Amino acid sequence: MLGLPGQITSAQVVMLVFGQPLLRHLAGQARAFDPGLRPRRKAVLSRNLASKPGREDYIRVSLEERPGHLPLAHPRTGKSGLIRTMVEADGLVTVSARREGLAAGSDVDVWLI
């Protein structure tokens, strides 16, 4: 049994981070929990992102293509019950638990969803 949060956007992140790898593991897939298996794309963060140290955050972003440059990753922040932030997102940016956030202009790995 796998319990998910009640807010739809929180449930999406928990399912992506924990649920899918667990299901792959139960299906017998080797390296099911390897984060290197996630489809990723490099991008540049369009604005600063704050985060509390000590917890890992997953921030939804939309990608803006720029010919000849890495795409811009625009954070889609809001309360966890706002479906719009999920619908408008192309991926997730992870902020490590050791960081207090990410600065605008930083190169980031976007986990495509």
C-alpha cells in the first residue's frame, strides 16, 4: 500500500519521486531507484528560488525555448492545491537539502514530466 498526500500537486511529486521507482522495483526492474534514469534537460533558471535548508524541494517549472541558448526555466510556484502550477509545468527542478535556494541565471537540470 502506498499513501499519497491529499493535494493533487503534492501527490504528483510524491508519486514521481517515490511511487514510480517503487512500482518499477516491484516489477523487477534493476536500478529502479536510480535518479539517472529520469529524463532530464539542462536549462537556465529565470529567477531566484528560495528553499529552507534541511529539506529537499521539487519546484515545478515551465521551459521557454531560446534559439541558440539553453531554455529558460520559469518556476511555477503556488499552493499545493493549485492544479494550474501542475498543468503549466514541463518539469521539476530539485533544490538540495544542503542549499538555501538557487540563484537566477543558474544552470539547472530539469526533470521532465
